Amino acid sequence: MPIPFRDADEVEALGAAGYLKIDASQDNRVFRGALFLVNARGEPIEFTYNEVKIPSTFLWRQEDIRRHAARNLTTSLLAICRKVPQFIICLAEEVDHQLFCNEIHLSIPVGRIASPLKSTPHSELEVQADIEDPQLLHLFWFPGRPADESTENRLLNKLVTHGLLLEPFDRALVGLREAYPDQVERDH
């Protein structure tokens, strides 16, 4: 007869956090993106990825190339992701505020993370929150910050407590480089 037990962690009830990672080649002609879903323990749940190639960069205004690639990558990743996360986190240096404030509207919160040491453009539509992980970070939420007692906020707090607020971006990058090894050779 098995020993009765109860898992003290509420990992399943909290759902998944999504990490949107966008990586560009040195010449800004190839952009790779990943949507990496993890649970509150940081265990992988789903990894979707894709790439966008910009055929002729001389036709593009330089500031529009990244935004165009980020929009196309994000919409393709959202379309193939099978599980809906509680929220999506992305790096403000990779994802402009216009992507989720003006171009793609989601039914879940999106947080862009930025270091206070860097100047980060943001929208007045975003709600700023500060978080210690262990250094101070700014989180710019759209359409708003998760409520204090919400499942989303409890999941965010678990990730922060376990040092997992930024770490999944590293694993997502490793996953992209494994999925596109030929691109890594050309990028370096």
C-alpha cells in the first residue's frame, strides 16, 4: 500500500510563466525567437521557436527592422504555443513597448524587464513595478500589473524567490542556438 502524501507546492495550480526571447544575428538579417514556458519551479513545460529572415536590409529603416521581426516572431510563436501562460515576460532591450501596447493585444499580462541602469523607453499605458532579484529591476506591465493576491502574482513571487525571474532567458537562448546551430556559426 503506498504511503499517503500531499505535495506541499502549489506548482500545478499556479500554471506557467512564459518567457519571450528574441535573438538577432550580427547583421540584423536573421532573427530567432522562442516562447519558453516554465512552472513555478522553473521546470520546462513548452518550448516553441521560429526564425524570421529580413531579405534586404537597405529597404528598411534600421529602427523598424527589430520591431518588424519581433512582431512576426511573436505572432508565430503565440499561434503555435499549446498552453496559455499566466503572463509573459520579455526583456525590454529586446522588445519595444509598442509591440504589446499598440500592435499585439493579449488577454494575459505582459511584463518587460529592464535594469534601472539603462534608459528604457516605455509607454504611459504600461504600469511600472520594481522587483528585487537580487538587484533592482523595473517591470513594465501591460495592460496592468497582476493583482496582489492573484495567481499570476503568486507565480511571479515564486519565480523571484527561487531566482528564476531572469534565468529562463538563458535557457531559451541555449534552446535557440541548439535549434539553429548553423546560425550560431555565422553570428560569431
